[in-house]
Amino acid sequence: MNSLKQFVITTISIGLSSILLEATPTQAAMLNFSGVFDSGSLAGEQYQGSFSFDETQVTGSGIPFSQEFVSVSDLNLEFLNTTFSESDDSNQPEVAFIGNEFVGLSYNLTNVNAGNIEISLSFIPGFTSVNEAQVVYDSPSFPVGQGEGSGSVAFVEAETVATPEPSSIFTLLITSGWFFGQMGFKKRNSISR
């Protein structure tokens, strides 16, 4: 009877372990971006930031030349000694893809204060490639005709982090709890004999 119990415990443990190992993790891609404005009253001003998104959400399918958008998380932008996040966009910031090719960031700040100026700032993805991506601004803080401009934006992959699916973590917790419960059961039985 004791060997049958050990066989059942081993079989269940192997089964739960294989479920855990087969779980597909999400892939959180993190990109850094930076650039400089090359026109308007802010010509020469630099900015930088980073964001992440779930790569597994990119399907790579769709109509040719049609962009696919994936939500962004953990976005931050440093500009004129001011930090902005994804919550500063009235819409959800997104990354754009054509097929599986990254073409840029869609992020819009409307009438925000950066340093001592009021500004609206938009990151626009490229139409066919990331080389076409740009950032444009409009600011009523400058004289008419001088408050508009644009600039370049460059993206660099920072890292890709595998994030386990919640079901994998849940399975691990159940398996661990069950295993350690069995260990405690064996100790109690050996003490009571």
C-alpha cells in the first residue's frame, strides 16, 4: 500500500511539473527611445524615455500596409526636466507594427506643462518603416508661427524579459503546497507510530 501511495504521488508530481514546463510565458519587450527636436522654438532640445509591451500580442497578420497596434505599459518620457507616463495620454499609448516589423510609438500629450511651457506633443509611428517615425509639437507659449516643430526619434531594444503566465505561477504554488503538505503528513505518521 505504501509503494502505491508513492507511485501516485510521483505520477501526480510529474504531471503537474509537465504542465508548468509547457506553459508559454509572455514576452515583455522593453524599448528605450530618444531624440532631438530639429525645428521650431525647441530646436536642439532633447528627450528620452522607455516603454514595454507584450510581444505575444503582435499577430503579424492583417491587410498589407495596414498597421497593427499593441498597448504599451510602463512608459516614461523625460522632457524639459519633466517626467510623463502612459497615464498622461488621454488614450492608451500603443506601438505600431506592419506585419512583424516595428514602425514606432503612438503617444499623445495634450496641453501639458513641460518645464515652464504649455505643449502638445505627439509621437507618430512610421507609415512603412521605423525610420519614418517622428515626434511633433505645438505650443501656445511661443509667438505665432514659432511654437510648432518636429524632431527625430530613435528606438533601441533594452531587453526582453520572460514573464510567467499567472496560471503557471498558480500551478507552481499548488504543486509546492501539495508536496510540502505530503511531507508534513509523512512526518506526522512516522511520529505517531
